[in-house]
Amino acid sequence: MAKTSATVFAYPILGITPDSDLWAFRDKDELTTCGKLTLADDMQRDMELNDADGQSWRVTSIVRTGGVGLSLGLSCFLAGVSRIEHELEARPVQSIAEVKRRVKACMEARPDDWIWPDVDLPTRLAEVEGVVSIAGIHEVLGLDHFRAY
């Protein structure tokens, strides 16, 4: 087992939850912070993390290591945000084709998350198929890292 702090990641990272939700982590700060609900509900447990180089891990546990320092003017936005450490289990390297297959399966499992008034699900799936990187997935889907939750 490895810890977030001792693991070298190639950002961005795509998170895939067991319930087919997709999360984005653009940097170490986003990966190692979360909101009260995420921590209380253990939302990241069993999340699969896929980095830009194809490395993959499963989150086996999350531990709060402290709060996020507040600066003047940001306290209302950062209240309740925690610094966290993940315990990680290494998984086999994932090709971008495999990651895209997984992402499209998640989208099909939760279609209401991806259907917008001007874009239907088949169009969104085609956009994912057209990307060549994790960063491309982040870009076409506009993923969030849910720090506020």
C-alpha cells in the first residue's frame, strides 16, 4: 500500500467512483483536499484513480490530516475543507482506450448527468471517444473535483 504523499502522479487525474461518478483532480491540492460531506460519507473509498501516464490506483481509505489554511477573504469558501491522505492500492496500467471505455460506461450508467439541453448522450460519448488523453476527458466533460462537498 502507498500513500498519496509518497506517490508520484502525472496530473491531471481522473477519478471513477464505484457508483459511476467521474471526478477530476488537476493537481495535488485538488487530490488532497475535500469537503465535509465527501469525508463524512467516505465518498472517495474504492475510487479508481487514473493519472495522465496511465498509472492506476484504488483508494482503500481516506484520513483527514488537517484543515486547509484560511486566508483573508477566502474563509467563507474554504470553511469545512480538509486536507486528506489516501491509502492507495496500485492497479495495472490503463491505456487511454480502456479509460475511455470506462468513462463511457459511467456516462451510460448515469445519463441524466450528461444530457444537456443542447447536447445529447450520443454526442457526449462521441466527444469522449475523440480524445487522446486524460486531460482531453477533463476538457470535453468539464469535470469537477467536488471540493465543496
